[in-house]
Amino acid sequence: MEDKKIENWTPQDISKVTDQTETFKEEDEAYEKYIREKNESGIKTDLKTLVGVIIGSLISACNLKLFVNAGGLTPGGITGVVVLMQRCFEKFLGITLPFSPLSLALNMVPALIAFRIIGKKYTAFSFLSIVIFSFATDLIPDMTVTNDPLLISLFGGILSGLGGALVLNSGASQGGTDFIAMSVSVKKGINTFNYVMGFNICLLLISGVLFGMEPALYTIIYQFVATQVLNTFYKRYEKKTLFVVTNRPVEVSMEVRMTTNHTSTILDGEGGYSGQNKYIVYMIVGADELNLVRKHIRAVDPNAFINVINSDMVTGKFYIRPISR
């Protein structure tokens, strides 16, 4: 389409945009079909998920043995409940409970919730993560890297966040409260991991009453670091606003639409220095889609000027890519 102001578009220009707009419903259906087929037949994607689940679960198990147990910290979620039960039985009854049976049993109900809300593939990979983590925890011996409680809290939190983010970015979770958090996220389209941190703080306060407040206070540092690392590397529910200055607005808009299923708004403008006609394509995309969107915009218009802004809140209909089911 020639570079001209929108109010000067010819009937043919308007017809072109109208025809493209009328195909949006068909594009929605085609995009959803593409996602379904990708989830059903994406062998490479499944292998990537499997590798991510294995590595992330082993990192979490090593973290439990290297830092969490060494510092007397209380991990979050179902793992924290299991560790707390083990410590209570050992201290008050002199009974040593194995980790894996308790972990698998307590994860069954959250797994059923995730199966119904999120889907079978996600739940299957997540339960695999639970199994690997649980048995690795029983097999790996306790080791001490450092006796400094602050270093234990910091590096333990970093490893915990990295392990969790790796599993989540692979298309699964580490089970327990992650099952519940992701189920709520899918229903509401929000990030719920800060709420999970609230549950974890309640858990560690109970641990503090039973086993001393000093380890509990260090655990708060551990949980905070883990949550911040997780939020840094897991971007699914973080959003970015893009302002794209271009001479090819319709092509840019349609390319983003076909790539991510996000729509956009085209604004008419004029270059402040050159005085030439310009268009601004305004859109909001997921933070995890940002690099892909920039790549496709550059492919359509190598001279496009792209401004990226953090979006703290979005109200209205916003498309969130479905999790592999």
C-alpha cells in the first residue's frame, strides 16, 4: 500500500483492510488449530520439555541436599510440607520418613486439579518432574557447601528459582502449589507466584515456632530470592507495550497477528523532522514473545522504529497462548 494519510485512503485501500479484517475469525480458528496440532505432534517440543523437566528437577533436588537441609531452611509448597513432616517425625517421634512416598501422595490432589483445568500433557510432564525430584532427593546424600546461613539462603534461593523457571519455561511445573498456581493463572490470566510466596511464608512461620525462628527468618530471604529469580526468568504473564513507527502498518499488523494472534491499533502520524507521513502500530504482547515479534517486524520493515515499554496492568481482552495440553 502506498504511503498516504489514512483519511486519504482510496476505496480500494479500505476494501483491502476490510477484507483482511473479515478474515480475523478464520485466522483465530487457524491459529488455534495450529496450536492444537503443535501440541499433539510436536516431538521436538516434547523432547525439549523432557530435557528441561529432568535438568530442572535435578537442580531442585541438589539444592535441597546442598543448601536447604544444610541451613535448616523450609522450602516452599508441598516440598516444604513434606520436609516439615519429616523433621517433626524425626524430632518428636524418632522416626525417619522417606521423602518420595510422602511427596507423591500429597501431590495427587493438585495433580488432579491441574489435569482437569490445564490438560493431560502438562500434568504428565509435571508429575514426571515430581517423580524425578522425589527419588533424586532420596538418592542424593546430604552435603555441606558452606556453613554461612546467609550464603545458604542466597544461593539456595537462586538455585530454587532457576530450577523452577527451567521447568516452567519447558512447559511443565514442579507440582504441588505450582499446579494450583498455574491452574489459577490459566483461569484468570495472571501471575500467582507472589501469592504462593504468601503461603510459603505461613509455612515457614510454623516451622519457626517448632524449630526456631532464626532458620525461619533466613528462609524468608531464601523464598524471596527464589521468587524474584523465578519472576525474572519466567515471563509468561508479563506484558510489553510496543509502539512501532513504520511505513507499512497493515503488513506489520497482519504479521504480528499471524505470528502471535495479538491484534494492534494503527495510528496516523507525521515525522517531526522529515515531515513525511508515518504510521504508529500500537500493540501489547507477552514478554516471552517480544524477541519473536521484533524479529518478524524487522522482516516486514527493516527500517521500523520499535519502542518497548513495560505494561504494569492491562484491562480488557488479551490473548494468552494456551499451555500445551
